[in-house]
Amino acid sequence: MSLDDAAEELASSLGVDKTEVKADLEKLVSYSVPMDEAKQSLRRKYGDAGGGDGGEAPSRTDVADVTPESGNVTVTARVLTVGKRSIRYEGEDQVIFEGELADETGGISYTAWTDFSLSPGDTITAGNAGVREWDGEPELNLGQSTTVTLEEEPLSVPHEIGGERDLIDLEPGDRGRTLEVRVLEVEERIIDGRDGETEIKSGVVGDETTRLPFTDWDPHGAITEGASVRLENVYVDEFRGVPSVNVTEFSTVEPATEVRVSDSGTELSVREAVAAGGVYDAVLTGNVIEVRDGSGLIQRCPECGRVVQNDQCRSHGQVDPEDDMRIKAILDDGTDTVTVILGRELTEEIYGGTLEDALDHARDAMDRDVIAEEIAETLEGREFSVRGALSVDEYGANLDATAFEESDEDPKARAETFLTEAEP
Ligand SMILES: [Zn+2]
């Protein structure tokens, strides 16, 4: 339903001026309040004590049959997870509860705008719950006109109850997750947050399955480098194309028995990594088909680190640039290609000399391009295994390499593996 239609419908059912209702509705929607919740809020404002859509209470719906077009529904389902977090709404912090519910037919995410004291494992009937579309999927909204009743008979559902997960299973959008991880890297930073300058912690956590970046928005003392911790009630969003763990004031952080961390990254094909939308610690193996322009000796702005040409920085104008080395190589594993970016250290290793050696070399040859040419001769047509963070943007996939080595794998065997995987 369009905003205009919704305003029309509200105005006629409440007997008030449409322009006024529409302005209110636009304002609420601009604050990301779901349409259904916004309409209920306006019904309260304009004094329709009855609530609902004016019709009878909806009859029970199976979770699998809930669609964004369902209107209001009544479902009986098991609470799988409960996450608590605070969002800003009309300039005020509002605490919301989010997670997943399921019945025998399927699962669905929910957002509760008031505290219904939900706990994982509860079987509830949510009466008159709104449905909105979120990321292409229906989501239940439990608001002030929703009734939540606890059922005594637990519903048996084919889903895991509780939010315990391995890092590899996390996806952006996950709420109310519980993790046992080791803090691999952590730094304290001051950011310009919604309440002015705020101290946060950020870094990398790992478990047996993989590693992921994290942010602690309410710095917890137990989060220190090397510590094994149990994190309850964290949520997952996306940062630079990979899932990122968020610890908040509502999360519980407790010491855990030592968590083993995998030393190897996640091995996958370029196509799989791109389809995943980004992988924080990926290992890809393929042929370097091209060393791109902008490789070898480069110059950076001393202020912002951007690559500059002719001493001109896009942000800082005329600068006295600093020399650096890097490689941008296109890796092809037969499923897709990715641009691998190697920093100074790995580039020096591949070149077989330091930055100073390369500068001497370029001076003698009176040509800075000789370095990139030499690197291209070393890399092109050979097979490498590369590890690092893979992100995907509108220009394609990039991998920031932390390790790069010649592959000892038999290319034929690998091609066969991919062919096998490609079969349905
Ligand atoms: Zn600059």
C-alpha cells in the first residue's frame, strides 16, 4: 500500500483531514517506523481506541503462509532467539527486541516494539501482529496493539532454540546471537557517534571455524587481546562487505574456557566468495592473469594515504608524496576473477628487494615502470594461493591479501573439484 493510499484510508476511517494524517505518516516513515506501526501510532493519536484494521481479529496463520501482503496476523510459534538493542526514533533512544520465531511450517524474524518478556524456548500466540517486508522477506511486528500470550504446551519445531552459533554461520541481519570466541586483535577508538564523542573497541575475534571483525559499542573490560569470552546477545551487520559482530550495552560478556582458533582461512572458489557477498578470512587459489596498472612503485599522499600522481592529491592538492610499493593482480580460478591487492611487505617479497632497492633500480633504469614489469614477469601465468579479506563492490571483488604464496596444489585436481562442486 502506498503512503498516499494509507493516508487516505486512515483519514476516512478516523474522520480527520488527509493532509494532516499524510504529513504525520511521512514523518514516521522517514524515521524508519514500519508502515503498520506508523498507522497504529496515528490511530492512537487521533483517538481510535479500537485499534486493528477495523475488522475482526485475524484468525491463526501458519508461519509459512505469512507474506508481506498478509496484513495483520495471529500466529502461534516457538521463540528461537531474543536480541535486545536500542535504536534512535524521533530523537529518543528506544529499546527493541528482535529475533526469530518458528512453528512446524517455517521460521520468521520479528521485531517487538514493546517488552513482552520473550525468552528463547517460549511458545507464544501473537495476536494481531503486523507484517512488513524486510530485505525481501516478511517480518512480524509486535507492537502496542499486539497481544502476546504464553502457551503452556511447547510447540515442537524443527529449528535450533537459542542463539548459539559458530562464527562461520553468522550472516548480516542475525540478532540475539551467542558466541564463544577468542579476541585476536582489539583497539580502543574514539568515534563521533550519535551522542557525540564515544569510546568504542574494535578488532577481530576468532573461533575454530573462522575469524570476523567486531565492534564493542559499550566497551567491556573482559574484551582484551588474547581473552576467550562468551558473548551473549550480539547482533550481526555488514562492514566492508563481510559480516561484523556487534557487542552492545545489552550484551553479556563473560570469560570462557580457552577457545581454539583455526589457523587456516576458509578455502573457497572465487565464485563462492563473491556469492557470499564477502568473506573476512578467505583462501583462494588461482592463476595471476594480469598485473594491473598502479602496481610496483607508487606514491601516496602523506596526509591521507591516497595514491597520487604528479604530486596531486584529490583531497589535499599539491603534496610532497611518499614512496610505496603495492601490487594489484587479477587472480582467476576458473569460476570468476578477483583483484588481489598486496601491500608493501608482500610486494617487497615478490620483487625480491626492499623499497629502497626498487627506488635505486628505477633510478638506474631511469624508469619507474621497470619494477611493475619485473613483478608482472614473476607473477603472470603462475598459480598462487592467497589469503585475506574479500569484499565485493559495484566494480567487482577485491581481496586485501595478508598472505600470498605459490600454490603447490595440482591445478588439474582443483579444476576437477570445482567441476564436482558445480554439479547439482
Ligand atoms: Zn591526501
